[in-house]
Amino acid sequence: MKKLRQEHPALPPVLEPNQDYGRLVDQVSGVILRQPAPRFWWGGFLLGLSLLMIFMLSTLLLFGRGVGIWGLQVPVAWAFDITNFVWWVGIGHAGTLISAILLLVKQDWRNSINRLAEAMTVFAVTCAGLFPILHLGRPQVAYFILPYPNTMELWPQFRSPLVWDVFAVTTYFTVSLVFWYVGMIPDLATMRDRSRNRLARRLYGVAALGWRGAARHWQRYRTAYLVLAALATPLVVSVHSIVGLDFAVSVVPGWHATIFPPYFVAGAILSGMAMVLTLAIPLRAAYGLHNMITARHIDFMCYLAIATSLLVGYGYFSEAFFAWYSGSGYERFMMADRIMGDYAWAYWGLILFNVLAPQTFWLAGVRRALPLVWVISLVINVGMWLERFVIIAGSLSRGYTPSIWLNFRPTIWDFATMLGSMGIFITGMFLFIRLLPLVTIHEVSELVHHQKQLEGRLGEVAR
Amino acid sequence: MEQGLDNVRSWGLLAEFAEPEQLIAAVRRVRAEGYTQVEAYSPFSIVEVEPALGLPPTRLRYAVAAAGFAGAGLGYFMQWFALVYQYPLNIGDKPLHSWPAFLPITFEVGILFAALTAAFGMLARNGLPRVHHPLFAAPHFERATIDGFFLSIEANDPRYKMPDTRTLLESLGPRSLTLVREEFEDVAHATVAPEPRP
Amino acid sequence: MTDAPQSAHQTATDDPVEALRKRLGRLRGRELWHAIEELAESPALHRWFEETFPRHSAAMAEAVNRRQFIQLAAASLALAGLGGCTSQPREHILPYVNQPEMVVPGHPRQYATALTLGGLARGALVETHTERPTKIEGNPLHPASLGATDLFMQADVLSLYDPERATSYLRGGVLSSPDAFISDYLREWDALRANGGAGLRLLTGAISSPTLTTQIQRWLDIFPAARWHWHEPAHGTGGRLGAQLAFGRDLQPVFHTDAAEVIVALDADFLTHGPAMIPQARGFIDRRRMRAGTTTMNRLHAIESNYTATGAMADERLPLRPARIPAAARYLADRLGVASGGGDDDGLTPFQRRWLDRAAADLRAHAGRSLLLAGEYQPAAVHALAYAINQQLGNFGTTITMIPPPLTGTPDPHASLAELAEAIDAGEVDTLIMLGGNPVYSAPADLDLGNRLLKVRQRVYWSLYHDETASYANWFLPAAHELEGWSDARAFDGSATIVQPLIAPLYNGWTPHELLAILAGEPRVPGQELIRRHWSGRLDGEDPEEAWRRALHDGIIANSASHPEMPPMATDLPRRLFEAWAREQPAAPETLEIIFRPDPTIWDGRYANNGWLQECPKPMTRLTWSNAALIAPATADRLGLANRDIVELELDGRVVEAPIWVLAGHAPDCVTVHLGYGRRLGGRVGAGHGFSAYEIRATSNLWQAIGARLRRIKTGPPLAAAQYQIQQGEREFALQGNLENFRDDPEHFIHLHHAEEPVTDLYPEGAGLFKNEPLSWGMSIDLTACVGCNACVVACVAENNVPVVGEREVVRGREMHWLRIDHYIEGPADHPATIFQPMLCQHCEKAPCEYVCPVKATVHDEMGLNVMVYNRCIGTRYCSNNCPYKVRRFNFLSYANENETRALQYNPDVTVRMRGVMEKCTFCIQRISRARIDAKNEGRPVRDGEVTTACQSACPTRAIEFGNLNDPESRVVALKQEPHAYGVLEELNTFPRISYLARVRNPAPAAEEDVSPS
């Protein structure tokens, strides 16, 4: 902290000065305990619910009639379904990244937003996990893909990237959930002790597992939390690499590229950052958390967006370069078709949204104009969706065999399923905001503690 | 009144401080007095307290490492068993033991085992979940998760002796000082058959 | 409260339906049908049928309340069940091969019979499972089949089980019975006899059946004043009328393509069209099977307006608008020293003349072994001139012979129908008996037959479907399908076949013989007796019983083929031709010509309700489920038209709305429309697709007309094409080269880019399983031999229970065909070279689809087959994405047809796939298993050629070879070692088990340099 202050005296502080533990707790728990819920919360929650209804409807139809309700065909047998899957998994990456990696590298500014980001991860991965099941159209047979002992000695085909996906996404979901919950235990205890409502006390009490902040507990807790972070970091990289392998392992022109795993990871982080911004900026305003989510948080996230967008840009470039360098006519044609073919609009759209738009973050003025940042973050989300769509549907529609070339034409149910999955996410997020501490109380309190020490020392230095 | 309190079977003494620094000082002091059954409670982790309490470093990380490697091994074995040993099939004419394709799952299973061990190991060693604890009955203790910093000395400490221990704690200038009783059931029990005076 | 009286009334009417259901429950087989007939008389049932078929009842106004509705539902359920009943044929019929003691379930038997197209027979072997016909194969002994089939034969078995076939005898649209018709007819018998049958008319389709011919003759003897007309909308008269012109005799030409080294086709699609297609295609291809060391092959020059599969097979092709084709014929005649009787103003361009010069030179160079083949839809004069030229070249007797027409009746059915129309106007027709043909729909528009029919008092119509004509008839009689009854028929060369039933009539329909017997006053004679009565004494062989058995067993009556005749050419032919040419209309360059042709897949409309044929992509256009106005790219530019445009197509004031399809290779300044679409009645499958070209087709110009007009009115929905991209560019899918290059260096006469790069394989050892197994299957497809006729496609559908998905799903790109015929064109759009490539699962040895499947639903078996495990598939579709050939098909919706009647056709050896399951070609694994079981029972290895896939056995030109790759003697191994054998996308290391033989073309010398100016 001190070092930081000396190196960058200009930097705004992570927390505004003169915080007090009690006031801080009041503020955070106030978000939850305030009755009645603010109007805008109801607005968002109902929006989420209505989208959730759309999801229910389209899923009902899907399971009743089959994936034929979507625009899928041969050759384009994957389109919106897998695009949404990859998109959601990508969004789910920022949470673990912010929590784990920034924790390991001691970026204490993370404390104010990591809870939010982790929650985002959990719900995003939930959405992601649904699509592989949805895209079968027959959920009752989805369990065939799991390794369960059976008399016919039938096991999954472990060489298939789809099985890797199952393991990766399940592991990722479990670990994220555990990480989220463990990080929340002390705060749940705080809520238990803070809330007056009897039922709330009971529920938070049970959820807090009887946490009482003993020093011995804190010691093991810190270790466990650090270990989880250390495990989650390679995990987060592996998950989207494996998702990238879904495509890299195949022989399809436009998929068969070794650059995919790293460039998918970069894309995932970019989309995740964008989604954190999309959520954090309105919440900050709505709940007046300016003292915790400060301008510096926004800055740092913008920096990360710039970095990852440059990585993604490099990914696009190397894709094109190796298509040419491979000497394979099929790959070259595929690249040319992306740039000039029927999906050119989507390709140039994603270049604009994912590579060019984030570059505006270089300007401090843009970073300070939060509405603008928010819009750009939305634009990046769209761009990342387009990227996956171009890779999946675009490549499939122009495979090896010309006689079967066909463009993908989405139906209304393609869109319904996509919007519906957003319903799951939004509903989940708003329930989380309402029921669980939005900011990691104990870590922020710790931050206050350090800050007090620092201010003390600075005071001495002054004298 | 206090006399009466003294005579009910008590869990220990609980002192509350306003600032972490006071707590740290207090811990150092009581440890110096030779108390062993000492514990500090704080709304966030205060690193300085742990050496003051003389806590040994936790061994959790070794358990995690062991579980991680065990999981990875299990994951690889599962794939080898299924594709090479039990039901070999010609799939795309790939070698049966195509180990590169087995690595992703090996890795994921390893991580899963390690992570679960870390979380549940921590809870187990902390004796959690335990939703019922004498301290929860103590007044003001709810502040331990908000802005209170507590120090407890349990009654089963060999050095624990009334009123010396209390005077010691009072001398540290706590915001409050409480005699924590055993669970209420015990109190009820005590009223039926009160202990004989010493 | 108000219900009480009503319900009481209802229960009264309940009883008959209840009784019906009870009685039907007890009865079986033939009694059952009688039971229905008797019950049919009951008034309650009449009311019920009126309500079920409101179209035919005056009771349309009556509202049906809920209670009645439930009754009807229940009763119709009971009846629907009957549709599924099959009963063994009543007469004794003979199995084709060694007769087993009893019917062994799961062990199909084959019976020989014949199926007709345009009246002419193609011999068939019908596979039956427990007396249930499921699949049609060709009869090797039959001259029109040679063991192969065309797509119509394959699809006939589906028409047999079509649940929408007419099921009931209707009088005035009300349910009646066969007996009722007989009594009705006999009631008028005396009156008819009295006036010698004046006003009695019979209208049939094309007839080659000897028995039916004699029956009609007998009927005419009974009623001297009666008349017999025939109507065959797709029947080309050119050959016979031309013979009358040239020889003064009514003769039918027979083309022997196997003897021809040079063929010049004048607007003749002789390779994929008509009842003689198979022998013509086989003969043509047998002269161009290119193998290592082959140095010669025949050459085909094709002159045509529409772009047909024959044009695609041609080595030299000249697109000409119809009006120029007679000119081209005259030009050839002049070049070959035959008096054409025509002037010099032929309007041919210099390029076209040079082209014709080369063709003429080729004909002359191979005099005696060449053939000028005029298409059946060309006018008589062109045929007469063609005969003259062939005679001049001395081709008669070798490449072309003339025989007495196998079809009976006047040579020109269209004139015959016109006579009938005139007779109706003259009020000479009192009773008209129509045998099929759906004349109201298919008659030329100028006859306006529908309204004319209403002037006829008694209109009897006998048909498979309750179609447009049926709604004009006051007596409707359901017909028996060709597989349901006894009959006989002649092939294109006159050889006769006994048609034996494979199953009792599903709907108690009559064969034409049974109907004619009734008309001749002897009702209810068993069909077999009618046929035997005719052939008794006509079959050679001392023991008649033995001869009869032999005829049935062989499916062909020994040496019944007609003997060729060679009458002298009419001396005044040039004068006759001159008069004919004089009648020609002049075609100004800017006027548009229109061409009418039967549809490549649903013929004249009689197959409109056959889903297999509707969904079978048409050659060249690859369209399904619809016809279109086909025009050349140049014409499209000139008129500013493009695909999906809907135009108003006008001819002589008659107008029809048609979608445009731009077809590269089509001749400019003319538009081709196919007949058979735009059906209004006759089944849910057929109705409402495409447009009816009959509506603008007049007797005066049945096949081509000058002065059509196209006016764009709007943009329509996309047409259901199975292929949009027809350029393969640099990609090496369908490869072709020229004969001289093949002679010089068969190895490299086609350039393979990837051939230079060495094939590197990281794991040459592979899985190390299934080494040195006895069987390892592979296939070879000869692109030089594939004429793109689609017989294999429909055969695959029939054999493997491939579902029909419908037009909407095809537009979405979800057709389910395991085998498709890809078209790729090279060269300029005005005269491209098209090459056909049958594309099916390549059964790659290192299959990309397998290692991406998460559940082992697609794996390799010990015979090297890439097998699908349907009930393990969870439908991730990853395999389809990773298949470079895109031959995997997915059940996006529930496509399998559950209708119990239609389900009778399903091949019991093949799983019917459910929704959400991937499927693809299995190399007909069920046939492989059967062969292995047989071989095992006989304790011998599987012989080469013992397993034939459905596509292979159907192929008219034997382009497909299938066999055991581990048997060094097998034919397929030999073919795979041919120098011009290659695998598609080999460079991906998929090691496909199908190898293609590159197509060899034989262009005329000096044709290369001479390219069209256009």
C-alpha cells in the first residue's frame, strides 16, 4: 500500500479516507437489510423474471419438438446454441480472474468488486452449462456423457473434446461456487449478527456455519482461500483453452488452428471484464458505493480490457496470417470468405467492437465518463458474441464440400433461447444483490485497518 | 450478584476491545502471564495476532497437494481403464492409449479434488459447521463480526482463577468484560442440583 | 337437461357404428371386405360417410356436434386399422428363387413381376418380407431392366402403401360398393346391347398388355358402336408418326446404343428418360468403361434445348432453341448427302455449323456403327429425316431397328383424346368409362375436358387416387396397384412379362382386367384366370403348367420379343418432308419458345403423391418438391430475371404463374417447364406444389411452342434446391480429363494438387485392432459411368427407411438422403461441362467423425465399416461438423412416418430412426449381415459380388462396385488399382474407403480450339 502510494502519488486511493468499520458494515449490509427494496431493484428483477419465462417456454418447446425449432441444418449443425455456450463461459472467466489472480498478485483493489465478479461467474457458468444439454434437444440422454459404471461396460469416449468440456465446466463451476462461498462465510456471519429479523438471523446463521472470527480459524481460512485462488488460476486458463480445443481439434477449415486456446482465453477475460463493468457501474451508482468502488477500480478494469483486446486482436491477426501461411486452399478460402463473404458484416463488427472500441480506454476522459464506459462494455459483450458466431456458424457454412454449402438462418426460437438464458443470469444476479453482501465486508474492513495504520504512519511522517 | 455468577459453571472470560492494536497488546500480555487457553476474535483477519497467540503454521496445504495428485492419478486411470483395458474400440483408428488426449481430464480432476479438499479441510479443522457455541450467548459478542475485537480465556485453563484472571483483563482496559456461562441447559441443570460451595 | 332427448336420439344412431366395430373385430381377410360392403348399405353408415367426406355429400351444411364427432373419430379409428391389414394373395404365386418350405420371418423372398411406365414394362424382382413387398430390384433376365431399376420402379412400392390412395367405391360421391356398380352397369346392359353401345366410350392410358388388348377387342365386339380412346400425356409420338412418314408403316424404333461408336442425339434424353432408359444407358456406358490400357471409347454429340443428364454426359453438346433443331437435322442430312426437303435459310450460326460439321464427319467416319437418335418429342418429320440419315449411314440392323409398336391402339393418343372431346361436343357420348390417367388434370388446356365431361350422362372413373378427375365422375372405382393384381405387359422391345400380385388389394380395388371383364358382362372372374385364359396355348413348351411356372419364375416370356422389320423407305419422302417443313412456324430471334417435358421425378403427375420422388433432387436443377421455368443465364439477363422471381408465363392467352430457375447450359431464347405439378387433389403430399404446365399446353403444340411471354410479378420464397453451389473451383472433388491425355498418361491425366505432398501419418499403427480380418469392405464409383439418373438415391431411401422431410425442411437444408448426387460444372455458363458425383459416407479408416463423438456412438467395426449406434447417439452433431464430406444427416425433428399403412413398407432389417439421432450410409450393413449368415450356414467365405448395396444393384450403368478389400481377386480391388482411381480429400489423411474413377471425356478432334462466340 505504502509503496504504491509513494510510487504513484497521483493515483486516487482504493478507498476514500477516514472509513470506519461500523459505518462500512452498515453501508454494505444496508443494501440488503433496507426495506422495502428500491424501485430499480424490482425493475431489474422483474425484467430477469420475464426473460426467464421466455427461457422456460422455448425450452419446453425445444424438448417437445427437438432442435429443429432452431435454424440448424447440415452443414451448420451448431450455431446459436454453442455460440451462447462459449459466450457465457467466457463471461464467467472474469470472476475467478479478478478474485484469484489479483489476490495472488496482492492487488488489494480487487476487494471491492471480487464478490460481484464471483457471483457473476457462478451465474454465467450456470447459463453456459445449460446449453450443452439444451443443444441435444433430448436432455434425458445427456447423462450418457458422464462416466458412470454400467453393465454394458460403456464409457464416454474420453478423446472427445466434448467430454473434456464436461469435466472442465463442471470442475470450474464447482470450484467457483466453493471459492465464492468460502469467501462469503465471514460476511454471512456479519449478516447473522447484523440483521434484526429472526428468520434472517436463523438463515444467515446456518449459512455462516457458526463462524466466530477466532484467530485460529482466520489462519486456516486465509491458507485455504489462498490455495483455492492458486488452484483457480490455472483452472480458469485451462477451461477456456479446452473450449478452444473443441474447435482446434477438429478438421474444419476455420476451426483447425493452434492459436485457438490462448486466444479464446484472452477473449474470455475481455468479455468477463466487459461484463463486470456492465454490472458494477450501475450498481455503484444505485447503491452509492463510490467510496468502495472508486475511479481506480474502473481504471484498472479498463486497463485490463485494453490489454486483453490487444491480445484478442493479435489472435485475429494470427488466424488470418496462418490461414495464408498454411498454404491450404481451404483455409485461405475460409479466411477470404470471413472478410468478404456473407458473414463479413459480423466479422468487421467484431473487429470494431472487440479490438477498436476498447482502445478508447487509453483516454482518461473516456474512463471518467462512466456512461460511455458502460456503453463500450456493452459493445464488447456484443462483439465477443459475434466472434464466436462467426467462428462457429461462419466456418461450418463453408466447409470442404461446396455442394452442401448453406448459410445459417436463425428462427425466432434461436433468439428466444438466447434472451431466455440472459433471464437466468439477470434473475440470479438480482437475487444475489438483494440477499448477499455485495462487497466483501471482511476484506474491505481489513483494507480499512491497513489504511488506518498507513494514515497513522503518514501522520507520524508528517510530524 | 457477581458472587452468584462466579458460582455457576462458567465457560470463560471474554474481554472486548475497540481497536485491533489493543487486542494485540492484550493477547501478548495474557500470554506473558502464562495463559494457554487464549483465543482472539476479530471481524477480519489480523495477521499480528497469530504469532502473539503462538499458533503453529497450518498443515492444510500438504493435504491439498496430496489430494490434487491423487485426483489426477485417478482421472488418468479412469480413462486408461475405460478406453484401453476394459472396452478397446477402433475409434478413428487412434492409438488406444492416446495419452495426449487424456491430459485435460487428468488435470481437471486433479484440480477438483484439491479444491474440495482445501475448502472442506479448512472447515473440518476449524470444527465447523458449529452453529451453537457458548460465545454466541455472550452479550456484545455479535460485534465480533462487525467492529468488536475480543479476547477470551477459557475456564479450563490451568491458570484460570477467579478473581485474578478478571482483574488481569480489567487492567487491559477492555470496552467490556463478560463472564461467559456454559450452555443454558447446564444452567437449568444447575438450578435443579446446585454445586456445593468450595 | 336439454342433452337428455338429444343423447337418446344419438344412442339410436350409435348402434350401427358399434355393430360395425364389433363385426370387423371378428372377421378376417376376404370376408372382412364383404362385411364392410354389406354394412356400407346401412343408412347410419351412409350418414357417417357423408359427414366424413363432406366434399361428396349434400350434407355439408349439417353441423357436427361434439358427440357425433367422437363417434366418427372412434369409427374412423376402427376403419383406419383395416388399412394395415395385409392378407396373403388368394391365388398361388411362385417365388423367384428356391422356394422355402414356409415363409421364414426375417428371410425375404423375391418374386418376378413387371412395372409399367407409359404403358411399357420394366422387369422387377420384388423383395417381400412375410408376404409384404418392401423393396424393388431389377430383373436381370428382362431386357428393359437388365438387373437394374430406374427411380420410378424404386418408388412404386411407396405408392402401393400410400395411405392416401382411393379406398372406397363412390356413387355420386356417396359410399357404395363393387356389387352396386356391377348391378348399375348390368341394369343398362340390355339398352347398350340394343343400340350396339352407341354413346359408350372407353378412355384408357397407354396399353401394352396383350390380355387387356384382347379384352378391349372383345368388348368392342360386344358393342360395335362403342369407341376406345387412349390418353397418355407424356407419350411422344414422333417415332411412330415419323415411321409412317418414312416407311408408310406404323413402326417403333429401337436404339441399340451398345453397338454405336458415335451417337448424335437430337433433343433426346435417352440415358435417363423413359421406359427404355436402362438398356440405352447400359449400352452407351459399356462402350466407355475406361480401364488401364483402354484406348478407345464411344462419343456422344448432343443437340438439345433443355439441359438434360444426357447433355451432361455428352462429349460434345450444342444448346439449340427448339425451332433450330429441325434445321440442325436438315443441315446434318445435307452434309451426309440425304435429301432433307428443306431450304438453306436454317438460321444457324457459323459456330453451330462448324459443330454440326464435326458431328456429321463423325457419323460418316463410323457409318454402320453410328446412330442419329431423335428424341420422342421431336416432330415426325425430324424422325423421318433421322431414319433416312441412319439408312444412308447403314445403321439399320446394327444400332437401330424398327419393330411393330408394343403399345396397342392408334399411334397418336393426343389426337385420340381430341376426337373424344369433339364427340362429347357432338353429344355422341352418353357413358364414358375412364381408366386412370387423370384426364381432367392432364388433358391439353384447349380441350377444357373438365367442363366437357359434365355433358356426359354417365361418367365412370377408375383410379388409384381420388384426384381432379374423380371429382367430376359420378361413379368412382378404386384401382388396384400394379403390385396388387394379375396382369401382363410388354417391354420397349415387345417382350412380354406376366405381372403377378405381391399382396392382396389393400383397398379391394380392381385391376383393369377385372373391370374390363365386368364391362364385357362377366363380373367377378379372378384376375389370374383372365391372364391365364389369354396365355393358354400362347406359351411355348409342351407342358402348359410348366411353361406358365417358367414364365412367372423368369419374369419374362421366352422369345416373346418382336422381330425387327425393315420396310423400304418411302420414295417420295423428300416431298413429304418439304410439306412438313413448310408447316413449321418461323421463330424470330427475340420471340421466346416454350418447351413442355414430363418431370424427371414425378413424370406426368402420376407420382405427385410419392414423397420419395418429390424429395429426390431433379437432375441438373437439383430442385425438389417443385417445378420451375428453366431459362438460360443469357436469357435471364436479357429479361432481367433471377432465381426466386415469380413470373407470369403466357402462351396463346393462357397464363400460369411460375418461379424462375436459371440453369447454366440451357439454350437461350427458350424456357423449359415440366409437367406434373400444380396438383389440386390426389393427396396431401402432391397437392399444392409447383404450377401446372398443363394449363397453358394446347393440342396444337404439345412439346414446344413459339411465342411464350414471361412477365415478372414478384419475388417468391426460395425454391427447395438440394444444392446451391455448383462450382468446385480448385477443390478436387469430381475430376475429369480427356481421352488422349488418358491414353498418354493415365496416372496423371488429371492433376491432383495434393499428389505431390507425401502423406504423413503420426500414428501409422493406429488402434492396432482388427488387423488381418477376413472381410474389409470398400467401394468404387466410376464417374465416367454415372449418368445422374437418381435411381441409386431412391433405392437407398427405399432400402434404409430414409424419411421424407417435406419442402419446408428441404429449404432449411435438412433433407435426409444418405446418398446424394453432387453436380459440379466447369467452363462457361452458356455451354458448361457438368459432372455428376455420387457422394455418400466414405467410411474413412481414420474417420474424423469418430474421435469427436463423446459417447462412442460412431465407431469402426471389424469389417472397417464406420457404424452408427443409434440408441447410443445423444445428438451433439459434432460428428457432422467434423465430417469433411458432410454426408451425415440429423433428425432435427421427428421425421419418421408413423402411419401404419405406410409403415408396412419399412425394411424390417433397418432401424427407423428417432428424433435427435444422427444417421448416415451404412454400406447396407443389413445386406452384409445376411450374406455373412448365409455364407456361415454353408460353411464358406463370402463370395465376391455376393453383397450388393442398394445403390449398386439399382444403378442402370453399373457405375458402383462394392466388395471385399481383403480379397485380392475382388473386382473392387482391381478398380481401386486403376491408374485414375482417387479418393476425395485424401490429403486430410481420412483414408476414405470409397475411391472414384476420374471421368474421361472424348471430345471431337479440333473441338477444343473452336469455342462458342457467345
